[in-house]
Amino acid sequence: INWAILDADVKGDIYEGILEKNAEDTKSGAGQYFTPRSLIKIIVRCMNPHPMQTISDPACGTGGFFLGAYDYLLSNYKLDKNQKVFLKQKTFSGNEIVPNTRRMCLMNMLLHNIGAIDGESLINSNDALISYPLKTVDMVLANPPFGKKSSLTFTNEEGEQEKDDLTYNRQDFWATTSNKQVNFVQHIRTMLKSNGKAAVIVPDNVLFEGGAGETVRKRLLETTNLHTILRLPTGIFYAKGVKANVIFFDNKTAQKENWTKEIWIYDYRTNIHHTLKKKPLLEKHLIEFVDCFNPENISKRTETWDPDTNAEGRWRKYSYEEIIQREKTSLDISWLKDKSMTDFENLPEPDELALDIIENIELGLNSFKKIVKLLD
């Protein structure tokens, strides 16, 4: 192939394919920086970005969210000259602290005609959590790194490498914690303009953990409109066994009353089975969620769950009053019956069950390896 004559779209698609292939190499750890592109497209459709809006990702990995938003804007709007310049040079900004991943991200963006080789870098190499953001943005799309705690590597008096929990003492944070994802949620709220919107992929612990987690959830419910949660199935990330969700919230100006009045939850986890290769998550699997989300007007939604007529409905709302009465203000909510415990006729295929067993064993081994390192 004569690389020089290919247009930006083709080059970019080729590079994206290489990144996805690279993510399959779980030994290198590359997969932790790769968010399934089908999920990104669904999230972007729900967020419905507009021309001349600024979009940021404080842990941008290889730039998947940027490219998803870029493609969406080109496909859904006829951009004028000023809008095209803004899209190329000013729409996107982010942080990525892993040098090789940052380079992959910058190359990915350049191949999609975002940014310039001789221009100011759109991706900062600093840790986004260290300080208050220098500017606020219209939209944040993010999948912060998995792994519960932030840590700092240092050399001790014997010249050996050690790790210590890293806690960010920020005056603008609601709670001080070493929980990395909780810190990212707090930071992302500070990144938003007074009417900014965010969609963030978080592990389950952010939804149910006590202490700082509970404090942050309560403050989010009070100061933003945390209107939607998408419960994701396992088997869609390269990091094994991850149970994650997408939380959608809109920032608001200060007021005495809580901004969140009701939370809509779409359960795409219970009785759902996906694998990375044989049954990957595709856009079509979440079309119902987009319809339920109703991006054009989130104030006009209809539940698919009904206790009498459709107990299997995946789309259900909970009032603010119901949420705050739950233990630890937990947002880890499920109401569907798990059929895998009773429905033997609809069990996953044997190879899927075998992969699940392998996955659980690998998770256990990794946990033991971490314990051994701590004991050394």
C-alpha cells in the first residue's frame, strides 16, 4: 500500500485497527488503555456533542473518545470553515501520563487530522489529578484507569523500589482518598463549565463504596444532575473480570435544593454474556439504551420496566428520595432476576463457561501475586 496517497480517514482506521490488535496482547498491559469502540460510539451518541464545544478526557489512553466525538461531529453536521478549524485545533484536550500511550494517542489524532505536528500538543503528560484544571470545558468523556488505588513509586534508603498509596489533597475535592476512580469523578466535576456534561466509565466500587465514595455520591446528587447509569456486562474490556458502569451527569450552578431528582438505570449486565472475540459488544446491542436515553430530550423518558406487565424491563427510574434512603447512598442497583442460577436451558456455550473459569482463576492468581509482592 502506498501510505502517502491514502487519505486521513483510511490511515486513521488502519492505525485504530493496529491499536485494537495491540490491546489484545494482555501480557503487555496494552489493553488497559483501550475502551471498546462500539461502547464509545454509543456514549458519544447519547452525549450528542455540538460544533464549537470543547471536549476533554483526563485519562485519554489512545484517544478513543476524541475520535468517537470527531467522527460524530463530521457525520452529523455540515461544518463551516471556522467550525472545521476549531474541530482540528481547539475542540479536544486531555492528559495521559504513560509516555508510550501518549505517543500512540497523538499519532492516532494526527492520522485523523486532529492537531498539528508543529503545533501545541493537545495531550498533556502531567497527572490530571494533581491540581485544579486550568480551564473548564463543555464536555468530558472518560474511562479512567482501572485499579482501585493511586500509588507513588519511590526509592527507599536501601536503594530498593517501593510503592506507597498516593492521596491527593485538593481543596476543591469533596473528600480526600487514595481511591483513584473516586478522585477522577471529583476531578471531572471540576473540569466542567457550569452547564457542562460528563460521561464517565467507573467500576462498581465507585457506586457502592462507603466513606469518601459515599460523600462524593451525595455531593454529585446535590450539585449535578446525575441522571443516568448504564450497567455494563463483563467480558467487554481487556482487563479481566471488570464490572463497570457509565455514569452520565450534567453540571449545574449552585442552589439550595439538590439538582438530581431521579436517576434512570439501564441494566445491560444481568443475563448478558459477551466475550472479546466470539461475541463482542457491538453498537446494535445498545441501540435500545440510546432510544431509552433519548439524547434529544432527557426530560421525556419512559420506563420499560413495569412490575405487572414487564418485570424484565431493563430501563427503570429511581427517585432521589429512594436513593438517599439506601445504605451508603448506594447506586449499585439491580432488580432483574439472574437466570443463570435457574435457567439451565439457556446457559452460555461450554467454551464461554470455560473462558469464564479461566478468567476467574487468572484474577485469583493476580491477586495472590500482588499479596506476594507486598510480603517481599
